[in-house]
Amino acid sequence: MLSDPIADMLTRIRNAILCKHRYVDVNFSKINLSILSVFEESGFIFNFLTNDELRKIRVFLRYDRERESVITNLKRLSKPGRRKYSKWFDVPIFRRGLGISVVSTSKGMISGKKAKEEKVGGELICSIW
């Protein structure tokens, strides 16, 4: 049993990028699934598939023509021991808009840009650039 499945997923993605793998398998959870859907909408990952029998999600990573990853860095913002919350106007912008923050709101997991557009705040889950 993992105490922080989100941090485990981000670490697995980070390690797969360092080894230049095409895909990585992460543990299945609804939170991981919703975070990955935000990553896919923003163009940081290529695709993801779920396997209900093995309780795994296969994440296909996105690379450019020189085999450099689109993802430069992943960072966990809100941790189980210390939660971080933000109002809609205080949602951080990373790398002058090239990165995104994932926010858990009453409307589900959405990107920070979308949270500002819809004027909803929530818990800052992670950032990616």
C-alpha cells in the first residue's frame, strides 16, 4: 500500500523520461487517471491506456524529433503532510505559461489555466513543465 500514489506516479514518469522509455506503467487510481487526462489535454503525454485486470495505467510519453522529452520537470505541490490550496486568482503560472499546474476543484481535476478561466480554486496537486 502506497501512502502517496500521486508522488509515486510522478516519480515513475520522471524516471522513465530519464531512461528515455516510450511508455511507463503506473498504479491505477481515479486520481492518477484524472491527472493523466489533464496531462494529455495539455500535450505533455501522448496517450494512456488502462488495464483493469492488472490495475495498471500505461502512460505513453511524448518526445520531439531529437528524442528529447516534452516534459522537463514534474513537481508535487500539495503533499499528504502539508496541503496547499489556492484561490482562483492565485493559481501559479509556471515557466511563463509553458507549464501548467493541476488543480483539484469542485469541478474535478483541471489545469491551472482552466481554473482561472472558470474562476474556481482548489488544492494544488502538481506542476509540470
